[in-house]
Amino acid sequence: MMDSIKKVSRKITGALFGSISKDIGIDLGTANTLVYVRGRGIVINEPSVVAINKRTGQVLAIGTEAKKMVGKTPGHIVASRPLVDGVISDFEVTQQMLRYFIEKVHKESFSFIPRPRVLVGIPCGVTEVEKRAVIDAVIMAGAREAYLIDEPMAAAMERVYP
Amino acid sequence: MIQAGGNMIVDIGGGTSEIAVISLGGVVVARSLRIAGDEMNEDIIRFVRDEFNMLIGERTAENIKIAIGSATPLKATMEMPIRGRDLVTGVPKEIIINDENVREALSRSIRIIVNTIRTIVEETPPELLSDIMQKGIILAGGGSLIRNLDVFIADETEIPVCTIEDPLTAVVRGTGIVLENIEDLREVLVEMEDDRPLL
């Protein structure tokens, strides 16, 4: 019963918000993260690197800025890649990185516009737990809803859907 | 509507290489390999250590791969100077590395990728294989920028290979196409095992 109510309400909000909220496509790669905004094209293309001050737990830099620090950091700063072999290895840091990218796109619009729906590419053959980790990270990073697509399917889209 | 017919995609990314045969919006056979760009950088670091007794960093290795990396011999020799630490004396030194060195360093990883493509070809149903023979293997991802990789894969598999335009952004452009045409393309989304409804 609750489930069907949930489904109906999702459908209504989906129809209502779908046209005004910004839907986002993300290629959450081990090396680079790219973000596509519906109607605007690719807006972010940055390395998947986060630099963190271990003493304070503060995020110092994300993306291009953080990549410049790799291999050059003092002991208390760690510039790390939160994804390993295509799947999330450090959940907390991945979520912070996604939040940064999603907010970068979202804050450029008016504040009353609903939070975006997000579509993320994942490698084939990842486990249910790894899929769930991606969905949770995206939701906690500020997405309204999260959906997944197989990366090879996404890569082939231009050819199979002309 | 999504076109009927098989397509084979080889997407060589940073952490994983994805090799998949898709048809009608679904994956038919697929493998995900943990050998991709990062592993190739490691290959170059190992090669330089063994051959030149020199330690280089990951970024240097990546720069080498991008600047002179290739899968089959090139028309003209390419070389570049690289700097690192001499493992014997412990002092910095500079050497010249050429495309043949890098090709040797990368050969193991490329061989594994090609062998996996062949395995997938063997597992592909024959009807789809005839589509793939006609349309060719689609090469995507940053790894596809390695010089002559398309030629090498085509030689080894006897299937034509075409690299997609701007291979680094192919996946995210694909998600864009799905978002713009979500009414049509709902079926390509991955379903979770719980009750989460589709977009």
C-alpha cells in the first residue's frame, strides 16, 4: 500500500518537476568525472581527485586543483582518488566530491528550482552493493533521485540512437 | 526507438576497460577488466625501473603514455626526455625514451585487452556477430587515444574498428542523450533489485 502511494507521488512530482529541474548525467570515472546538464551539454570535466587536510578533516581542493597536489603534499594533506577500478572505494570522499559538482551546477539556478535528478554511468558487472553505494552517494550529495546506466551502453548511445 | 542489431563497444577508461555487446537497449555479453589507463601507467613505471634503473612518478608515466604511446610501430620514431631518480646512485637523471620502449611497456596490458575482446567475440551469438562484422567495434574512452590501437585490435580480431569522435566524453554524452530522450530510452536504465521505479 505504502509502496503504491510512494510510486504515484513520485510520478506526480516527476511530471511536475521533470520539466523545470535540471537533470544531470554524470560519468563517475576513476580518472575523470564529467557532468552533463540537460539542455546545456557538458559543463564539468575534472579529475576525480580530492585533497583533504587530515588534521582538520577539511576538504582543501577538488578536481583540477586537487590533481595538481598529487605527489606533492606534506604529511597531513592527502590528495586521493576516491574511486578505484571504477567503483567507490572511499564513500565519504566520493560523496563530498559529488556534492561539490552537483552544487556547482545547481546553485547557478534559482533556489526554488527542485534538486536535480541524476543519471550515473557504472561499469558492467558491478555488484548490487556497489550499485547501491553509487545511488546513496549521489542522493546524499544532493540529488532528488538517482538512476544508473551501464557505461558501454552510454558510450554507444550516439550510434544506436541517432 | 533504439536500433535493432548488435554493437560491440570497447571502452578503455582510467580504472576499468569495459567490453560489451549490446542489442536493443540491453547488454548481451560483457566483461569488465581492471586493466586500463592506470595499469598502463604502472606498466611504464615498471619498464623504466627495470630497463633504465630509474624511478619516475605516475604523472610522468601518464605524460609519456599520452605523448608517445602506441600499439603498433609508427611511421616515424617518437622520443621524449624524462626525468626521475637513478635507483643505483640515488641522484636525479634524465634519459630519452622512445616509442618502441613504450610499446614494449604497454604490450602486456594491450594483449590482455585484445584477448578479452576475442573471448567476448567467441561468446557472442552468431547473428549479432554478423552485425558487428558490418558495423565494426566501437572504441571509446581515453585508452582509445593510444596510437594505432584501433589498427592493432582490427588485425588481431579481424573485425573493423572505429574510434568514436571525442572518446573521452563518449559516456557522459551518452547519459545526456538518455536524459534528453528519457521518454524513449527509459529501457536502457539499470534496474535495481528493489522497488525503485524508473525515471
